Amino acid sequence: MSFDLDAYAARIRLPLVPAQDAEGLTVVQRAHRLAIPFENLDVLLGRGVSLDPDDVFAKLVTGNRGGFCFEQNQLLDRALAAFGFTARPLLARVWLFAGDEVPPRTHTLLLVDLDGDQWIADAGFGGGYAPPMRLADQEEAQGHDGVSHRLVADPDHGWMLYRRGPAGDWQPQYSFTTERTFDSDLALSSHWAATAPESRFTHGSTVSIALPTGYAALAGRSYRRITASETVESELTSPRALRLRLSMMFGLDVTAEEAERLYG
């Protein structure tokens, strides 16, 4: 299946072909997250989510839109293959919002082979930014938003990725195993995330994008801009304000009618 690598590189503003190593992987993922926002607007506008590769490319690259994890990491997977990396998708359980229940597998990330080691890469988690990490027990990495991440081998769930803010405690973010994931598995999980009444993506807008020193997030009408040193919060008070914030901060253009629906 063909992949327009020049168009993708232009979309994420990647000036050079990355080396096929950990540094190159980090460069690609970071550029992707800085350029392509995480968002679920099509779910709320009743359009649904297609995982057809051509549809994903048309939406996220040529259409200058964003998407949620199943779209984002499918695009990253295809881009990495075009750059010469070897990667495959995994499914994960998101614990950050789960409470006491074992959550379903509603997130996807990538497993990347690099010089005999395995790494995880993830351009599709909306709650901040975790850089690529070597798959090893107690491996740690720090995001540019001040959040630390740690991988821990978990006897029940394979691997658990933990996160800790600048002044917080370690929290489980998501767990995953490295078993092979098929397109049908991804389609089923994506469909649940985009349609189930229990899914948080069917109840309100979730938009975020990585920034050079943090990230910006919009949940419904609540906006946050987070860096390692401060968090700025505000409430959007009109559909027009929502439309302007989506355009100016996240690069997402919606019509006045769509803004009305999203605000409501």
C-alpha cells in the first residue's frame, strides 16, 4: 500500500529523513504530536471514525485534521514503515480514568524494533506526551510537559506505564501486552471507543496538542495550557470562542454550525 511520505513530512514539518534509531523515532513522534492534534470531533458531529488507511491519511494529513489514537497511531505506523522502521500495533487498557474496574482495551500504541531492543511509541494519547521508551522494567522518561513516565512489568497485565506530574504521585496510565494485534482487533476497539455510551469520547469534545514546552487541552468548554512550571485554565463562554480556540490553538477549522453543536 502506497504512502505519500513527502506529504506526511510536510504535515509534521519534518525537514530531514530520520535515522532508524531511538533518536530518529523520538524526532518523528515529537514532530507528529506537535503538528497533529488529538481530537474526537467527528464522533460528536455524528460522522463516525474510519480506519481505512486512505481515509485516515486524507483526514489527518491532507485535510489538516486530527484524530484519536486508532487514527493517529495507524498513521504513525505507516510513516515509520515508509522511513524504514519495523513497528506493529498493540492494544492497551487505559487506567487513568478507570476507577476500580478493569478497563477495556480502548487504546493503541506501537511496538518498534530497534537494534535488538523493543521500544514503545505513541502519538495518540490525548492526556499529555510520553516520549518513546525502551521496553524494559523500571525504564523512565520525562516529557517536556514535566510529566515523568515509568514502565513496570506487571504480573497481571503485561506492562504498566505509570505517570507522575511535577508535584504528584505515580499513577497507572495504561497497561498492555505485546501479543500480536490484528486489524479486526483494532476495528472492534475503535468502534467501541467511538460509539459506546460508556466511552468518554461520546460524551464531550476532547482535544489536545503537544507544545514545545507542554501541551494544550480542551475538554468540552474547559481549556488548559500546561507546562512543567504552570497550568493556565479558562472556560469558553460561547460557540464563537470555542471556534476561535479550536482554530488558533489546535489548527482545527469548524463551521459556525459545527461550533454550535460542539458547544451545546
